Amino acid sequence: MRRGKYDGDYYSYGNESSVIASRQSSLTLMNKVYLWMTGALALSAISAFLVLRDEALLQRAHQSYLALALIEIGLVIGLSWLIDKMTAAVAGALFGVYSVLSGITLGVIVSMYAQDAILPAFIASGGTFLATSVYGYITKKDLSSVGSFCIMALIGLIIASLLNLFFRSPMAYWLITYLMVFVFIGLTAWDTQKIKELSAVCDPNDEESKKIAILGALSLYLDFINLFILFLRIFGGGGRRD
């Protein structure tokens, strides 16, 4: 198709260059997201390991579990809602602090299950996360409706979990656990697609994109950790150690 004095080849070349640049930008930002997530998981793993190998530290973590969990929630809310008012360096530091605290509480959770459930849970959650995130990145299907449904389902399942603390129904416990696995599978794919879409319209080297990378890593980190905890329940048989 011709326009002005430029022929179709000119515009074809321009469009192809734009597409290539967009894909390179997307890959660059996605790489940063996965690097941030990997670093956060490493910090959490180290924190959990240190807690688990020290009985006194583990005991203090048990006693402070609720306070630590509330601080974690505060950090997630702060990063999500106030990141526009902070620099990328501050956001990254807060993400690091959150990862350490999350590792401590994760150590408490892991200590409640038999050790032989940990490796299968990690392999299952890692494989599920990888496959789902790859799908979210390569699929051309709009996953917005899936994401919205998963968020509503997650809210409902959290309420059901709280209610089951009083009713203590084993059937409800397992139903909620398996449904949550599917919810976080959907959220992982949706979060990956959202990050990809954002990365296609931003400069991977500016301050704003650095913040996007941190928020994206936080979202995927939460998806992975929740999948791990759910698979830990499944492979641990729901039976917690005394």
C-alpha cells in the first residue's frame, strides 16, 4: 500500500522494525522481572534455611508469626499502592526486606510438615509455575477475564478457609486447597501476560520500567510461593508434624 512518496516496502520495513524493537523491549523487561523474582526467592530460601536450622530462632519465628505476616501484608500493599511515590531503588530494597520476612514465615510453615514433602512440593510448584508462565507469555488469547475470575475466586476461597478454621471440615480443607492451585495457575498466566503487555509499551531502561519489573516480580513471586505452600499441603497429606 502506498502513501505519499513512500512505497509499501518502506512502511513494511518500518513496521517490522517496530515489532522487533517491541519484542526486544518485552524480552528485556521480562528478563529483569525473572531476575528480580529469582533473587527474591533466593533471599527467601536462605532466610527459611537459617530459621529451620536454628531451633531457638524457629521458636521466636513461631511466636512472632502473626506480626511478621501483618508486616508482609503491609509491605505488599505499600509497594503496590505507593510505588509511584518512591524510587526504584527504594522499591527494590523494600522487596528485598519483604523476601527475607517471607522466608522466615515460610520456614515456620515448612517446619510443620515432614521433610520428605518439601522436595516434591518444590518440583511440582516449580514445574507448574514454569509451564503456566510460559503459556501466559506465548498465548494470543486475552486472559483478562480469566484473571478477574481468579481474583474473585481467591477472595471467596480465602473467606471459606477462614470459616473452615471453625468448622474444621477435612473435605472443605482439601477442596479449597485444590481449587486454590487452579486459581494460582490462572493468576500466574494472567500476571505474565500483563507484564508482557506493559513491557511492550515502555522503555526497559527508564525509572518507570524498573518499577514495573519490581511489581511484576512481586506478583509472580507471590504466585510461586502460594503454589509451593499448596503443593506442600498436598504432598504433606495435610498431616502436620507435632
